[in-house]
Amino acid sequence: MIDLKEQETQAAFLADQLNDGEIDNVRLMLQMVKGYYAHFPRLLADQRFRVRAGVYVLLQELAETGCEGCGGLAKLIEPILHHKEAVFRADAATALGVIGGPEQVHALRPLLSDPQFQVAELAAESINEILERYPS
């Protein structure tokens, strides 16, 4: 088990790589060390847009390949839905729309009344995407 300092170092490295546009490097690292996906929630709360955009691209790719392990990753992302900054709530909602399952619909519903219109709109879109993937 790696300690907190090592986790922070790994997350910072991945964030810097994404910010520098090195998405291919990050993709290779994720193929070699699946545990790096656990850093995605931290990366989705990064102040740098390029980092969050890179994570979103990687999540889309993960979803297209069958999304093995997405349920656990989606659960890790859920706490960001309660972030004080709207941009991070919006990004988390969008990410859950890509990789979330029916259990994330419950987590997204409170955002439908978010004071920031964009967050509420993205939560509604994400719920619709999930329901389309998993019809009742």
C-alpha cells in the first residue's frame, strides 16, 4: 500500500502530464497501472482546465472500451458533486454521465436544483445519458 505522500506525488505527476498535453503518456501509464484511475477524482477537481479536459477524454475512452471498473470509479467521483465550486460540480456530473450507472442517477438528482443553471443542466443531461444506456 502506498502512503498519502506517494499518492499526492502520483496525482500531481498525472495532472502535470495532462496539463502539458501528454495524454498519450497518461494513457500508457493507466494501461500499466490500473490503480492510477483512483486519482481521477482529484484530477477532476484540479484548477487547470486542461487537466480536467484530459480526464474527460480518458473517461470517454474508458467507457467506449466497456468500462470495466467504472462503477467503482464513479463512486469515487460522486463526492465532487458536493464541491463548493460550481465548475467542479459540473465536471463531476458530466463525468458521471459518461461512466455512471443507474446508481449514480440518485447522486445526480440533487444537482437538478443547483443554484448554478449550468450545473443543473449538465446533471439533467447526465441523468438522461445514463438512463439511455440502462433503460428500465
